[in-house]
Amino acid sequence: MVEAIIFDLDDTLIVEEDTARATDRRSSLVCGRTPDVERALEAVRRGWRASVHHPRCRELGIASWEGLWASFEHCHSSISGLCDWVPKYRLLAWDAALRSLGADPDLAATAAERYVEMQRKGHPLIQSAAVVVRSMAQSCAACSRTDHRTSNSSSCAKRV
């Protein structure tokens, strides 16, 4: 008999990647033109991959765009340095992204704040996943998890 099922959030229960790309596009609009999201994301990824934190984040499946908004507070000690590092990363990442778009890098703080605000509003549920979780919850305990603690993970779990 199944006693419990643990679900991952990112692109299992919630729309993660498409939401992150859409948020990146809207945040990049501070440059006054339609951004090339792939070019901006590549600039963001370069900074993420150059970090001393990247190997551990890669092992855990923490993506560069998660560093653009997640707080990483109250995380496992193996990634505790992220909490102090991500605010600096956000500014450097948005500076690089805006430069890659030929935009004013002085707008990096504005783009960073906008991205955090939009991402923390939540992500849409994948409706078919929500139906499965609700039906499984009838016969066993069900909970959700994510790779790190964020305001989004708890709100999503409540909605499912």
C-alpha cells in the first residue's frame, strides 16, 4: 500500500520554465524595446556557471533563473552560501543581460526587482497534475517539494 507520494513542483505541478521566460521578457522591457530573451538568458547563465555555487546547484537542479528570484533562506547547509551570494548575482546577471541587449546597464537594479516581484506572485498550476494530486490525496498523504524554500512553493502546495 502506498502511504505517501512526494511531488516536485517545477514543471511537474507548476509551469516553471515558461513562466520564468515570460518574466524575463517582461523584466527586460525596462530597456525600452522587445528583448531577445535567449541572448539575455545566456548572459545570465554565464554568471551562474562561473560561480563557486554552480556545481552543487547543478547537482540539485537549481537553475540560473531561480537565482534571479529565490531567497535560498533556511536552506540546507550545503547551499547556505547562496543566500548571501544571490543578491550580488542578480545585479551582475541583469547588468550582463542588459549589456547583451545593448541596453543601459544602470537599469539592472530595476530589472532585478521587477523579476523578483513577478516571480514571487506565483506560477500557474498544471491542471492535469492538480487533478492527479487531488485524487491521490484521497488514499494517501501527498506533499510537494522544490529544490529550495521559496514563497512560491508554500503557496502552490496550498492551492493543490
